[in-house]
Amino acid sequence: MTVINSLGRFSMFRLLRVLRFGLARNLNAPRQPRSLRQLKELRRKYEELGFCAPVRSTLIEIAEQTCNPERRAQAHLYLARMALDGTMAHWSEADSTTRLALEEAARSIAMIAMQDDALPPDMQRRLKLLTVALALRLHPNAEAGTAQAQVSRMAADIMASADHGHTPEALLLCMAHETTPEDRLKWLNRALGAQGLASMRLDHQIAGPARTQLVAEPKTPPAFPRRKALRVSVMIPLCRPEDTQPEALFATLRSLMHQDHRPHEILLLNASGAPLPDLTADQFDLLRELPLPSDTGVFAAATLGLAHARGQAVVLLRAGDLALPHWLARAVQALVEVPARLGVLPTRAQITDDLRATLPAATDTPAPPDSLSALLHLRTVQHVFGGWENLPLGADEDLLTRIRASCGDKVIHPLTGGPDLLADATLTALPEACLPDRTLHRPLLRQLHDAAPDGLAQANPQAIPLPLSRVATGTPKDITHFDVVLASDFRLRGGNNMSNAQELACQRAHGIRTGVLPMYRYDFHDIDRPLQPEIRAEIDGERVILLGSGVEVSCDLLVIRYPSVLWYPQRFLPRIRARAIRVIVNQPPMSDYGSEARRRYHMADCAQVLRAQFGLGAVWHPIGPLVRAALHQHHEDELAHIDLSPVDWHNIIDLSGWDVPARARRQGDKLRIGRHSRDSPHKWPDTAEDILAAYPEDNDIEIHVLGGASTAEGILGRKPDNWIVHEFGAKHPRDFLADVDIWIYFAHPDWVESFGRTIIEAMAAGVPVILPEQYRVLFGDAALYATPQTAVQMARRLHADPAAYAAHVARARALVEERFSYEAHIRRLVSENVV
């Protein structure tokens, strides 16, 4: 079979739409109040990052202390949803966790109900949904006067007044309160009837469970006018043998043959490696099979299918999904009524075989929009955007993101109500559902899209390092074992992840198989920040592999750098069986040791979470003597909870990548003093006198700063004329250091510099460094030591003495090679029995 290549992604069609809609996303979206943005962030930390306990405690604090009634109700809604999720994870009437979760959810809903009339309509809708969903799990004979009894009564009132203005979503959830499929079907029909959609019935002549017996009522007039002008090609990817099972496949095909808007054709994209059942009956006259290689993924199959589609619009449908009669008609009407629209998202509800509707996790509706089954103009998908990328996860979202970014948000229209599609709640209809972690994948896609030169037209998601899959089949057994697994919060900028990247690069270069395990710092608020580019660059999918939440792996050594990621449990971590664990203490437990210091983590809590999540205790290694001193000076009472190693775990650097020629000097050249660090109040001296002493305004000196200087400018009230400032990331540190003569670093007196990665970068680049005296214990005679008041005089003397300058550079480079090189790291791993 001919392989279809993308026909390019630029055309006059796309240009016109760009001119009409622009490239910007969400320009007209109203900005939420800060208080509600905080609640949304908390919800995302729970749903996407897996934090429970700290989110719950913060929501309780907000609910108890806020004077804003909407914010209080929102907090109670989130608490109720978290508690309801807890009952789903631990469902057992006798289980104490379940009982406590039910009581908490009931109390939260009862609190919201006290102000029901004052709530915005959307919050009233969500309250009804949670009430109906929760009442199903409460004891039917709850004690009168309790919150559980109140919730049961509220749910009964909703069901009793079902025909009086309740949303179709609440009616769908009422299905689960009945005892027979026939009675549950009545609620589905009420939900459909409230929107003027056709009713369904059970055809008991069809073999199989009740869900597959659903058919349209005979002689029901179409809910929408037939639109013969738009020909629709429906493509069904069959990528697993179970996708070709007759019962589920026939149910899907029957539902398509009884659409109010009849499909132009149905393409079966068969990459399952299994033969199809007999589909020669007259009722399946629209079918065409497209055989594909058995290793073809869902979205690769879909893109190949575009070349064979004969319709004007195209849509994907999962094998096993039931399309209600109004689906295509409703979607087509929404697509053609606004000419600028390029796609329409149907709604999809998860229904059990005996017709119980569920409220999926992380949604506020039982029938959320479905990005995979978007109805799209064929020409747009194929010729303008090149189809779906061959990604194991998120290719549907990626395509819609590229379309929206190129043509505007409004060109993709999500439907509400419905449902349009019914999915089997007991199955994941596509293997992608268990593939890479969406928490990782979405920000990675966003990072790639934002870097695309023409607003996504050339974004290539194949460059994204995809996490290892727990459902990968035919994979060698050794893929589950790693020499080293490195865990950290890889979103953070600065020395920690630069050091992580160096260890990954070293291990990859020496053939050490490494798993990369993203963990998250709870108090970091930029949830959408993806992995740092330096980390992404080292993930090759062979020697260095990104681990998603669904995997189970073993390793010789698990290295967790950054104890803050252990402060609270995280739900979405893979199962890792480690022979040994090392925690790298790259920062002390406090942000600093001044009057406004903030706690970063508690060692006792971290040790407990570590053992609970990974099953072992760990040996803790400070990253250097300054951190070790801070632990003993300020946290001696906490050290009893950890096993503190006497050996430091120093950062490393690839010396071969830092060879820079000495700056050519001419007579009369000014002394160039350099400084490189993040722009933070901790990273600068706290007084104007110390700043100008170390980085003076003298006419014969230039001060070069990489990393930004807004903190210093705020203290000084200006930027000195001889300062040349580059923002963080504006230049590679190697290129920056090639243009300076002396490197001077002073920070806030209350700050404990964990190690100072930028210091060894300057040494490796052949630039002498002048530091505060406390660094002598780490760097010995490889550095010079001074105060802010004496540093510049020392720099002048060294700059004027080429022999002393060269000798100092040689000593510093020798120290880096001995203690901080790749070879030093390999010796460390040998001592851990990894290599």
C-alpha cells in the first residue's frame, strides 16, 4: 500500500485564515480574579500533578477563612469532588477511608447548599451533578439531620423534579440510581428529550449487554434537518485484535447506519493483524476496509486513511463507541452554520454495559467534549496541517492546538449537552489512554508549538521525548530495568537542572541506561512549564528514557535530586523497584536564614514519603560542605530522621565543552568583571554599598552580568552606566565567560549557596573567580577569597600579572578535573556498584 506523505502545511487557504483570525490564543478570554485563579491552580495540582493532602488542607483553609461567598463555594465544590474521587479509588462500604471521604464530601455539599440561590449558574449546575453522583454512594438510611441525609434528600428532590429545568447532565447521572437497564434508559431519554433529541430503546434481539442493544426509536423524526451537501467520511482505526471483536464492532457500525445524517462512507483502518468479521450484509453497504501494517499506530493509521477518504469532512470514531442518531447531524449543522469553523467536537459519555452513566475524573460533566472524534474539514486536516502526527498520545489534541493557534480559538467549536457518543466505561477504547503521561505531554507539546517559527505550521511533535508505556507490547524485557533512575523537578530553571542534564549526558556517553522520572515541587506555581530544554536534549529514547506514570521499572540506583519533591506524596508516580536510593540535598530546608525565610521541606516528612512511595529508605548526600554545615547548624534535630552520608555529591561538568580561548587583550583595555546567576533577592548583596563595592561604577571597569539585574537595580535605584546586562538564558554561559577577565560572586548574607554551579563553569572556562571566604572549604586554592570591599582590588592585581593569572587558571582547572568532571562522576557510580 502506498504510504501517504504530508502535502505541506502552508497554503493561501491558511494565509487567509491567519489574516482573519490571527495567531494569538485566548486574546479575548476574560482574566479571572486572582482568588479564583488560585483555586484553579489547586485543582490542577490535584488532578494533573497528583497532590492530595496539601491541596485539601489549602482548600479547607480557604473555605473557612475567605469572606468571598463564591470563592468559599468553589473551595467546597473542589473538596467534595476530591472526596468523591476518594470513594471511587477505595470503594467499600466497610472501608474507613471510604466512610471518611463520604462524610467530607457530604459536609462540603451541605455547606454549598446553604448559599445555593446566590451561586452563579455554572456552580449550581456542578452542585447538582456532584449531589446526584455522591448520593449514589451514601447509605440509604443515613441518620436524620446529618450532612449525608441532607445530600440524599437534595438528590431525591433533583430526581423528583427532573422535568423542571435540570440540566441534561444531571439527568444522565440519575441513570445510576435505578436498578434495571429499562429504568436507566428512561433517564437517558429524558436527557435527550430535554434537548429535542431522538429517544432510544433496547432491542433485545441483539445479542450482548444492554449498551450494545441501544437503537433509535422507530419513526422518530430527525432532531436536525438533513444536510446532504456535506459528505462525511467516518474512519474507525482498528489497531488491536480486540477492536475487531464482532459484538462491539457491529454495535458501532449499526449506530452509524442509523444516523440522521447518513455518512458518505465508513473506512475501517485495519492495523490489528486480525481478520475482520463478516461485514457483507446489505446494512453495511457503506464500508470499505483499508488494510495496514500491524504495527501502525492509531493516528498514523488515521493520517494514512485521509488519502483514501472521499468525503468533504472527516471524523474518527473508536471501535466500541455508539453514535447516537443525532451525532453527525448535530455536528454537521454546527460546522456549516458558521463558515469560518473548521471543526466541531462532539460530547462523549461513559456508560457501563448495564447503562449506568459515570462522572469521569477531572471533568465537571458526564459528557465532556471529545477531541478524538472531532468533525473536521478534510482539506484542512490533510493539505493544510498534514494530518495527525504519529504520536502515541495526544495527536488529537496536538492537531486541534495547531489549528487553533494558526486560525484562532473559535474555529474549533465544542458542543455541549448531548451526549453524542456513548463509550464503554469499563474499557479504554484506544491504547493511547494508558500511554505517556498527559501531565508531561501537554506542556511538551506547548513548548514545541511556541517555538515553531510560523505559529505551529512546522511544529514537529516527533521531536518530543515520549514517556515509556506500560502497555508497550513486543518490547524487550530489559527495557524495564535501568542502571540509574534520576528523579527531580525538571521544570525548574537554574543550576539544579543544569547539573541533572550534565549527569544525564555523562551517563549516556558512558552507556549507562538511565530513566528520567519527573517529580513535582508543590509550591511551584507555573504548572504549565515543561521540562527544561537541557533535559529534553539528553532524552534519546534509547540510553535515556522518560518515565510516565503508568510504568513499572527496576533500577540499580534511584537518585532523587531536590528533597522538596518528597515533601508531599504524589499519586501519579511509576512503581520503581530500586536496589538503593540516594537523595541529593542540593538546597537546605529553608529558603534562607533571615527574618523572612520560608520552609522548603521537612526532612522527617520527606523520609516518610520516600519510604511510602518507593519502599526503601535512602542515604542523603549534601551537594557540598556549605549545605552540610547548614544542616548541622540549623537542623540538627531533624537529622535523626535521615541517614546522612559523610560524602558530598558534587555537581559535575563536561570539561571538553568549556575550552574557551583567553580573551585577547589590547593596551588600554578595561577590566571586565563577570557575574552569572539567576536574578533573585537571594543572589545579590542586600545593600547598595556592597553591590557597588563588588561591581563598581569605575570608568576603567566593565561589569558584565548574565541572568538579569533587576534586583540590584531596585536596590540601587538605577542601572550603572558601565553595567552590561544579559537576561537569564540570553547567552550560553560559555560564550559569556569568553568575554570576561575575572568572575566575582557575592550574594545575600542570609543565603546559603548550595554549591554554585556557575563557579565551576567559570573555572572550567579558564576565568579566575573571587568568592566570599565561606567557599574556601569547597574550592581551596582554586579560588581567591575576599569581601565586597576588597574584591576589585584583588581583581586589578591579578589582571595586571599574566603569570599569576595563568597559574591560578591552571590550579582551578586541575581541581575541576579532579572533583567535578565526568570521570569523577563515573568513579562515584562505580562506588555505588552501578558501573
